[in-house]
Amino acid sequence: MKSIAFDAHMYVKRPKAVGFAEEQSEVQAETIAEIVGDKLATKLGLKELEINLRGEVAETKADIIKWGRHAGCSGCYN
């Protein structure tokens, strides 16, 4: 899954523009970057995950149906 890049430079600029000291803004940006890290996902990444999971569910469903047809069939292994 793809993660969102945290723009620390942009984060530092905004608080600084409203009167925060540059050091305060930088420490906040570093702290948020550490906390967030790679824990956020993009909508595209979530959509890719959904597509993959739906495919796996469909394969599993097909296997269950196939196995159900062969239940009780002596000599059937496929």
C-alpha cells in the first residue's frame, strides 16, 4: 500500500507565518513525521488493497464451491 509523504517544509511554514518561532515549528514537524510515519494510506492505495482482497475472496469462494461439488465423491482429488 502506498503511503502519504509528509511535507515537513510546508508544515513549518504555516505556524511560522502566524507567529510561531521557527524552532517550535521544526520540532512540531519532526514530531508529527515520527508519529505519522508510514501509517497513513492514500485513497489509491486503499482501492488497490480492496481490489486485491476482492480477488482473493472470489478465488476462495470458487475453491469452496469446487470442493463442495467433490464432497463425498470417492476418488475425486480435484
